[in-house]
Amino acid sequence: MKKVVLVTGANSGIGLALCAHLLSQDAQLQLCLACRNMQRAEAVRQALLVSRPRAQVTLLHLDVGNMHSVLRAAEEFKQKCNRLDYLYLSAGIMPNPRVDHKAFYKGLFSINVVCMFATGEGILTQEDKVIPIGLQEVFATNLFGHFLLVKELEHLLCQMDHNSLVIWTSSSNAQRSAFSLDDIQHQKSHEPYSSSKYGSDLLSLALNLICSQGLYSSVICPGLVMTNLTYGILPSFFWTLIMPIMWLIRIFTNTFTLSPYNGAEALFWLFMQKPESLDPMAKYHSLTSGLGNNYTQPHKMDNDENMSEALYVKLLELEDTVRKKLRDEDLYIKTKN
Ligand SMILES: NC(=O)C1=CN([C@@H]2O[C@H](COP(=O)(O)OP(=O)(O)OC[C@H]3O[C@@H](n4cnc5c(N)ncnc54)[C@H](OP(=O)(O)O)[C@@H]3O)[C@@H](O)[C@H]2O)C=CC1
Ligand SMILES: CC(C)=CCC[C@@H](C)[C@H]1CC[C@H]2C3=C(CC[C@]12C)[C@@]1(C)CCC(=O)[C@@H](C)[C@@H]1CC3
């Protein structure tokens, strides 16, 4: 049976590297690239087909930060495919990132220096905004849109005859201290990225605990990778300039995977595993040794079942509110026409 794989954020960075890797491994694969920009998506599809001309690569229009788009995309996917084996949730944003230079230099001379380079903890903040539906943008894109997509595709994911796996691209920057159950959208502070990634860790655990038969969920961390996301933190020429320093740092922290191919290691590794053999409490890290060898290692996540179930309940409540808003908007448009 041909495996069906859906990848969000497939047109660049880690998502794109994963797609190329998957196609080189399994030519029989049915791969669906879910992207918000169809021109970029088509260019990527053509590029992937150059090395695998007979591969089955389709496109799906999806803006994961727009809930209308999520519902439409899920509907379109269900019409096209009657099976889904792997759902890779790789789309993500970190808008207006700021490096706290004072904290960075302080961290350089502290005993936590390796941890600082591995997680970016305490030195990175972002400016978030509210999108038209009333959600915080980072929460909507990195977490809620994906949650809604999983809910919409639940019937395809929960099948009796085979297991399927949802894979969240989280981060080592996901910190419990940045997340609050009273402020799941992170309206009140300046680490929405960390909060949304911690939320995805909790949600993955909740999916394993709550969801029906056949559906499994896992979380990965790609390490620090040079992509459009990191070029938003510091310009690409700066990263190129300090590349030799980063290769040096790699000797002390194997989390500097640096290339999208290396960063996608854990995503690809999960594709090779049986979903039922995975640990729901583990985050699977892509790691690269000082000599440049890639491997995947599980690390216990800093979360608990009660918290993850509480988040799941809050997301269900928010889902109701959002669906009602979407219906009201539809009704308004219909009555206006
Ligand atoms: N780079 C790193 O060091 C790390 C990255 N990550 C995570 O890895 C994932 C991939 O990021 P990375 O490859 O680094 O960065 P990129 O910016 O290269 O990739 C992000 C992808 O997400 C897509 N995307 C963003 N917003 C939306 C949206 N609203 N709807 C649909 N697609 C969207 C982008 O599409 P478009 O091209 O249209 O913008 C792009 O394809 C993210 O979740 C990120 O948080 C985690 C840890 C470290
Ligand atoms: C490397 C040098 C000499 C300077 C750069 C310092 C920081 C800008 C850099 C150090 C650790 C980095 C890091 C991230 C961003 C850039 C740093 C803070 C992330 C937070 C990027 C996104 C993620 O999801 C994390 C896994 C990264 C962790 C490390």
C-alpha cells in the first residue's frame, strides 16, 4: 500500500529538506505539499520532480494561520485522498525576533553557556499581533491552525487497519516558564514562540492520551538550522560570517545541526519507525556531531499529563468559539451578497 504523507511548511527550510529526503527513500510515496504560496509551492514541486520524475507530488493550498483556509484545505485533502499515514506539521513563524544582547554576553560567561546556545533560553523575544479572527498570530500559526487541521483530518488518521503519525516540529526553545494555561495564546508576554512550541509538546502528549485508535503523535526538535526563520533573527551574511565559530560550538553542543537536511534528521527517522513503538513523553532531537554525523536521540519532555489534558480542553473550547465566528462570517457574507 502506498504511504500518504502531508507536510505543512513544505516549500522551504526543514519541511522542504524532509520532502526531498522522503522522496529519495520511498519512490512509491504519495506526497502532498501544503503551502500558503502556490507559486513557491509549484516551483518546489518541479524541483523535487527533477530528481524523482515519476514521484507522486501534489499541492494543497493551506494558510495555517487562517482558519477558513484550514477548513477548506482539510476538505480538499479528504476529497483527494482516503488515507493519511504521516502528517508533518512543520509550518511555523517567529515574527519580529529580538536578541537581548546584554543577556547574551552575560550568558557567554556563565556556566549555562552551552544551554544558552542549545536553547536560546532567556535571550530571544518576539513581537506578536492579533489577526482578524481575534487570535494571536504565533499561537494561531504554530499551534491552533495545526490543531484544527488534525481535528478535521481525524477520521483519516484514526483507522482500524493501519496506524498513522502526527509529527510536530517543536523546538528546544519550548519552555514551561514561557507557557501558562491561563494565557495559552501568550497575550501578556514576549515569548510567544517558546509558548507555542511548549503548547505543541503538551498537545502531542494529549493526542496520544485522548485520541482514538490508530492515531499517534510525536514531537521533534530540529536543532539550530539556517533557514528563513533564523535569517529573520540575524541577517544571512552574519550567519555565514560566523559559520566557523558555529562549527566550533558544535563540538560542545550537538544541537547546532545548521543545515535543513541535518535538521530534518529526526523527522525522517520517525518515518522509519513504527508509530506504536514511540515514546509519547519523548521529544526526538536531530543532532549533529562535531564531525558532522547525524543522529536522532529522544529526550524526556518537561510536561505532565494533567497539564496536557487541560490544554486540550481549552483548545476544544476555543475551537467552538472559532467555528462559531467562521459560521457567522459566512452568514454575513451570504446575506450581504
Ligand atoms: N530553523 C531553526 O533553527 C528551527 C526551526 N524550528 C521549526 O521548524 C519549522 C520549520 O521552520 P524553518 O524551516 O526553520 O523555517 P522556514 O521559514 O524556512 O519554514 C517555515 C515554513 O512554514 C511556512 N509557513 C509559515 N507561516 C505559514 C502559514 N501561515 N501557513 C502556511 N505555511 C506557513 C513557510 O511558508 P512561506 O515560505 O510561505 O513563508 C515555510 O514554508 C518551524 O515550525 C520552526 O518553528 C524549530 C527549531 C529550530
Ligand atoms: C552563534 C553566535 C556567536 C551568536 C548568535 C547568538 C544567538 C542569536 C543564537 C544563539 C543560540 C541560538 C538559538 C536560536 C536563535 C539564535 C540563537 C539565540 C533558536 C532559539 C532559534 C529557534 C529555535 O527553535 C531554537 C531551537 C534555537 C536555539 C538556539
